[in-house]
Amino acid sequence: MNSYVTVDTLKSRLNLASTDDDTQLRLIIEAASRLIDNYCGRWFYVLSGTKYYPGADAIVTLDDILSITTLKTDTDADGIFESTLTENTDFFLHPLNTFPKRRAEINWAGNYGDFAHTIQRGIQIVGLFGYGDGESATPYSSSGATLTASTSSTTSVTISSAVFEVGQTILVESEQMYITAVASTGLTVNRAVNGTTGAIHSAQTAYIYSYPSPIIEATLMTASRLWKRKETSFATIVGAPELGPYEIHRGLDIDVKTLLQPYVRTDQGWV
């Protein structure tokens, strides 16, 4: 559950003031965000988890990845990943100077030979996956506020500032939370999203995730269009006496596709 724009931002675009439709607007934003992901063949939020890849000789193509906690290989196909490779010693992540990283390459000057070459499920990676903001391994900024959660599962958390909006994903220590409601005294959130683990927090800094500007604009355009479709009762052909019938364009808008084109992944990633 992630959104690339907030409900307030979409309401501003649509000139809406009432809060009556906030839940529906959030659902539309979430749907638009997933349409963006599907079109681009990648996701822009940050997923903490473990992924497996086929063994390779010297180069392995990865999903977008921001940082690696461990990279292990199963060299004898017994299902146990007994060999641990060290980044910048045994292998390098590429591209070297930009984010996200999309492949790992063996360090030719090192002593390690390959990535469990010929083993079908030869590589195990624990790390943070996703495109992020396209600028750093930490695609978030400090909110300037501190958050307290008395348990690891409560959906109501205390926050010391009013800088948050519905639809934001925040990071507190190593836990991600997704904001579904905002009040003057705190937030209602979905805890432990995107593969993270719920925890007790005591006055910990909350960070807000950010995304590339074209992704934000494409999501706004798509969500706005989905919202307006209800005015046609979701018909595909409408008309007026003076104009005659005309067909409503379906699918992603051509301008949205133009915004997204630089972000479409064309090499083989794994899901």
C-alpha cells in the first residue's frame, strides 16, 4: 500500500474542499500509483525484503535496489546459501554513480569467481528494493517531527507536528508506516508496511519518502482522470446533441506515457 501523491495534493488539483470523498480519493491515488508501476515495469516505493535470483557467471541483473544487507550464494544447489559475498570487495553494484542499482558484477581484481554459476536458485539478496527518488539510497527527508508508538501494532501514533498528509509513507527507525488519516494530535497509519517490522518507538524522528517529480505528476494526472470518469458513469462513448457521440480515450493518457517513458525499465528485471 503506497501512494505517490497525497490526498490533499489531488484535492488541490481537482479544486475540492470537502472531506467527504477523502477515502475514495485515497483509493484512486493508490490505483493510479500501481498503474504507474505496471507501465514502468518497476516500483518507486522502497521494499525491505529478501529476493532470489538465478546463479550467474560474472554479471547478474537485479530488480532496482538501493542497498544490500547481504548477498549470499548457494554453490552446491542444496538450498543453503553458505557463501557470503562482500560488496566492493567481491562484487560491485552498477551503475556506480547513480541510483537505483540494477546489476551486480564480480570484482575482477578479487578472488571470488562467480555468482553460483549454473545454479537455478543460486543467489539470495537481503536489502532495500525499489527506485526511490532516483537520487540516493535514502529517498526520504526528515519531517522535523518526532513520533511515539506505545506498541508495535497500534494504528494510532502520536506525532509532534502537523506536517503530514494522507497518502504519505513515513520511516521511523527501520519501520515504514502508511498514513490513512491525520488529526491534530496524531496519525492513523498502517504499520509495518513494505516488508518492515513493527516496533515500539519513543520520540523518534519521522522521515517522509519522496519520489521523482515526473512520477508525481503522472500519478496526479492519472488519478484526476479516474476521478472524472465517474461523471460519465464510466461509459466509453458519450455525446451531446450539438456534437454527436464520441469515444472516451481509455488507458493511460498520452502525456502520462510521455512523462513516464524515461522511467520504463527495458532490461530484464526479476519480480
